[in-house]
Amino acid sequence: MSEFFTASVLVATIASAIRLATPYLFAALGEAIGQRSGVLNLGVDGVMLLSAFGSYYTVLKTDNLWFGVAVGMGIGVVMGVIYAVVTVSFHAQQGISGIGIFLFGLGFSDLLFQEQVGTPKPISKLPKIEIPLLSDIPHIGEMLFRHTLMTYIAFLLVPVVTYMLMRTTFGLNIRAVGENPEAADSLGVSVARTRYATIIIGNLFAGIAGTSLVLGLGIFQNNLTNGQGFIAVALVYFGAWRPVGIMGGALLYGLVSATVLQWKVLDIIPTSASDLAAMAPALLTIIVLVVVANRVHAPAALTRDFDR
Amino acid sequence: MLAAIVAFACGAIMLVAVGASPIDGFRELVSGAFGGGDQLAQTANRATPLLLVGAGIAVAFRASVVNIGGEGQIIAGALLAAATAQAVPDLPSILLIPVVLVAGIVGGGIWGAIPGALKAYASVNEILSTIMMNLVAIQVMNYLLRGPMIDPFEVENGTRIPQTERLSENAHLPILVDGTRLHLGVLIAVIAAIAAYVILWRTPLGFRLRAVGHSPEAARAAGIPVKRSVVSALAISGALAGLAGAILVFGSEAHRMGTDGSSAGFTGSAGFNGIVAALFGALHPLWTIPSSFLFGGLLTGATQLQRALQVPSALAIALNGIVVVFVVSSERVRDRINSVMNARREFDETPSATPDSAHPADDTDGAAPLEAGGASP
């Protein structure tokens, strides 16, 4: 245990926590925007898988990382349009149709992977960008300022999304639609259009989450996300629908995962118990849900369909 | 029906996308699923876990509880059943078979009751908690099958494939038709689905569950223990999935439980595919019987497709996802689900007990044409 509490190991753990938090943060921020408008999207994990595969395949074939990022984002937008048509225009129940999207993503990404790639081949990863001067600060620099562009963007999105939700007309519309769609409608806010926008943004973020995951790892495999998209949904509850709270949750998950990884490397956890340690994120989620439940106020119209 | 046609079209598109002829594809799919006695038996076997999980989902849904935890409940049931067979391998068949099946029911029931209790007493959204219970179950399975429950031979040999030894012969489910793989589990699943129907519509427990599903407020006013009913609904749902887990172990040719690290490696994603079967069966335990058979056919057909045209059988999972989306978009199922979901919201909001915030559930039960015996008790 003592070998864990050395400066270099702790710094490395925190740096990898921030790296691991990135996909959670993207996905959960997107989900929060959707939920603020009253839309629950349980398909996040499926969209992440599809975008992850799309990015992986593009980079594998073209070796152009930015092309891969663009494909991942495009897939997110397409899935967003599909989910919006299904839940807003067809009024399908949100929870179950999200599970449908998840199954589709899980199956289709695996299908394409087996058909087009077969055995996992490594691709180039996103480069780490060292911020001049700041990255030279001892310890802090290594922890905070030597990450990929994706990580910086994810954390920059926290104030951006907060501002968007709380200080812009669009954000006001989102919250109005999520709290009281009838009232919003009577004031001339289009519930359908607002929800289309939030769903597409949310799925775009989910797509970016999948892309950042796969381009961080440099490899794809069946069910790469392993439930991360669902944990991202839980993080929205954890963060009480506020971006800053969500960031805290994402960092907590990153830290737990990074610590488990580090302990495995240092043999603090015996190999035989490593499967049990892998439960940590799921167990933590259940505990978090118990603690958070009923303490915070969910958007009043969450999962509620609106039909003029 | 429209949902089926559109899903069919999507299947064709996916086949083209992976470079196979859709006509050949569907011919292989259908002949692989229903083309002969062996295929039909295989389809029935594949349908068995779908039917059990689907019937369980239908039960939970009537109490306005959504159970996405089929995967974890199957695993929990299978683990307890396999451990039981390891503990008392020498019981005679006539005893051991019921004992391992009950162990499966208990394992899955417990795994379902936990999110049920979390929902009832701590207001935890059960969709999220059941998914998390799936992730936990996978790791428990990997741990047990790599450690305490592993085949001693694998340890001796140093191969360490994470699986149990071939479990006691006495626990094997008997084959129903000689020369095929059709086993007793199929019959048990059909009986269980009928039992789920009887419980829901012919017993006081079922009446309570449906009352809670219609309107928790009204049920509480009528003196029905709402919280306990929610726990029972998820426990029954989990128990049926756990039974499926036991049948997967003791009906398989290998007669052992193994893991490839994922849940699908053991369950074949039955916990998710069962949702599809239940939705396609309009969330009615009896209609889930033919619907499961259909989706069992899709799975065996997909295996044949893989063999004949090298199309990965993951196609079936993707297709199922599309079916879910289209079925929930179709009007009839939508009305049913919406009425239940309104009752859910009422349940979520009851702690504050403000009558005007509740959305009274419309009674669409009797209006649904697919309802076979939906009479009130």
C-alpha cells in the first residue's frame, strides 16, 4: 500500500483519472442537456459504441485522426436525429426506445467490427498536447496540462454548457420545456424543436465520448464501452443536472477506475480479486443513486411526452 | 406488423452493408430457424431463456416496473444453480433437477429483489440500478468461474479456462424428443409463462401488482402495500430470469457454466433479447410465447447465416434493437406503455402526495386488441 502513496504514483494516478473521466464527462454533459429538456436518453452507450467504431475504422483506413473525430461526431448527429424522430415525432416511450438504440449500437458495431476488421488492430492515438509553461510546473503540470485536446475540450465544455443552460434564451427554453412543456408551449416555445435540438446535441456529445474513448485507447473491441454510457446517465443524477456536479462525478469515476488500475499494476489487489475490483464503478453508481435519490429535484417533465 | 416489416427492411439493408445478398441471407435465416426438426428444436431451445425473461418483464411491467436486469439475473440464477450442483452432485435426478432449478429461481429472485427494494425504499430508478446489477453480476461470474468454482482440471492443467467442470449427470435436463436437442427446459418455460399469466390475472398477488401498475395512489388508498408489491414484481421477474440461467447451464450440451468475460458469452444476450420478445408480445406473458419462438428463430437463423454466409450473428442483436425502437413507436404498444409510465410517475411523486401532480393513468388494458385474456379478476 505504501508504494501507492508516493508522489510520482499519485500524480500518474490523478493524471489517468482525468484522462479516464473524459468520455464520462462528454456523455454525461450531453445527457444532462437532454434531460434538462425532459428527454431521457438511455441509448448513450449504443451511440458511444457506434461512434467509437466509426472513428476507429476511419483512422484505421485513413490514418487521419481528425477525419476519425469528424466521423464519430457525424454518427452522433445521425443517431440523434433518429432518436429525436422516434421519441419526439413518434412519441415512443423514452426509456425503452433508448434500450433499443443501445441494442442496435451494441450489435451493429460488433457486426461491422467482425465483418470489416476481424482481429483488433491498433491505430494511432490522439497526441498529448503539453501546454507551454503550465506543463512545466512540477507535478501539477503532469497532472493537468499534459492531456489530449479531447480532454481539454471536455472540461472547457463545463462552463460553456453551464452558461448555455443558465444565461441564454436557448437554455431558458430548454429548462422551460423540461419543467413545464405546456406552459412553454403556450408562451410560443416549440417543445418539439427544442427537444430535437437537445437530443441532437446530446447524441453528438455521446458520439464524441465514444470517439475520445477509442482514440485514447487506440484499439476497438466488442462492447468497448462496457456500460460507460449507462454510468454517464447515472452521473447526471449524481451531478443534480448541473454541469459542475457532473464534472465532479466524472472525476470521481475516473479516480476510482485509475486507482483500481494502479493498484493492479502495483499488485496491491491480487490478480484473483481483480474481477471483484472491476465492480467498483457499478457498485459506486448504485450507492450514489441511493444517496442522491429524492435529495435533488429532477426536471419535472423528465420522460414525459408532449403532444400538442 | 408494420414494425416487423420495417425491421425486415432494415435487416436487408444491414445484410447489404456487410456485403451479403439479402435474398440468400433471408433464405439461410429462415431455413436455419424453421427448416426441419433439428432446427425447430434448436429454435425452441434458444427461445426458452427469451420466454422466461420476457414473461418476467411482462410481470414487472404490469406493476409499472421496468426490468433491464435480465442479464444479471440470468447469471445470478445460473451461478447459484451451478454451485448447488457442485455442492450436492450425488442427489438422484428426480431430486437434483428440481433443486437446481429452484436454486436458479432463488438466485435470480434475489438479484431482482435488490433493485426492487432500492426502488421501493430508496427511490432509486430501477432502469439504472438493474443495469448496474448486470455489470456487478458479470464480475461476480468472472471471479467465481476463474477462482472458487473453476474446474479443478483446468487448474491442474494450467490452462485455466474460466469454466466449471462438467456438472453432475443427475442434473441434466432430459431430452424430450429423441435425436434432437429439445430438452425439458422448453416445457418448463412454457409452463412458467402460463403461470405468470395465472399469477397476474387469477391471484390476489397479481391483482395487487396490476393495481399498483395502474395507479399507486389508488392502490395505496385501497390498502395495498405498494412498496412491497414493487419488490415482489422485480423479484418474480428476476426469479424467471434466474430459472432461465439454470436451464441455460443444465440444458446446454456442455453441461457446464463458462465465461468469456462478457455477459453475452454466457447468456447470449437473452436478458436483452427477452425485452424484445416481451415487447413484441405486447407485454403479455401468453403472447410472449409465440413471440419468443419467433426471436429464438431469428437467433438460430443468425447462427446459420454466420455459418453459410460468414455474416456475424451480431446482426441479430442489431436487428433486435431496431425491432424495439419500431415496436415502441407503434401506436398500440405506445398507449399501453404510456399508461403504465404515467402510473410510474405517480409512484415517483407519491412521497410528496400532491394529488394534482399525479397523472391519472388511462385504463387501456381492456382496449388493447392483442389482449388474450385480459379480463379483470
